Amino acid sequence: MTTTEVSAGCAGGIGPETLGPEEAITLAKSLRALADPARLRLLSIIAGSPAGEVCVCDLTEPLGLGQPTVSHHLKILVEAGFLGRERRGTWAYYSPIPGALERAGAALAQLPARSAAAVY
């Protein structure tokens, strides 16, 4: 029996699988990137910038973190597809990727929801 078939097991069985293996890997990577307060603050600062982008040189002070730590967090957000990076001379400028957060939220929203009464 595959995981996509309904089983009549102990708790009434399992339903159809709604998240495939590749989708699960992609979503987990996105969620790991967001699962850090400093990275969430970076996204908030960059997304809220009137210019639509922020130089890395302007991000260390608001976070109270050193430049190498900020650069590490930015790299994770870029690799996860939440930020774009453009190098200009010595500095790198970061901007939000349109729709990236919405796509992560939509993937979560596709998971079947159970009411608390159904679980307990």
C-alpha cells in the first residue's frame, strides 16, 4: 500500500498525501530560513525600505550584530529565495523577491487543517 492510499489503520487510517517529497524539501528549506529572529528582522527591514533595497552596510546597526553574522543570515535568505542580491562596487544591496513569502505561506495553507476537536 502506498502513502497516497487510504488505510483503515488504528486511528481511522491516513488520507491522501498532499505534500510530495520534493515539495517537502523545498518548504522545509524555506521554513528553516525563516526560523530565526534575526532573519525575520532582516526581511522586515529590507521589505519596509522606501527604496526597495538596503545596503548591507546599513543592516548591522539595527540588528546589533556583527557584519559577518549579518552577511551569513543574508546568504541564507538569498539561497532560500526570499532576497535578491546585487553587488555594486564594495557593497552588496539586498531586495525582497516579489511573492516569495506568499509562496511559502500558500504551500503551508495547502496542508490539510484539522480542528482541535478532531485531534483530541
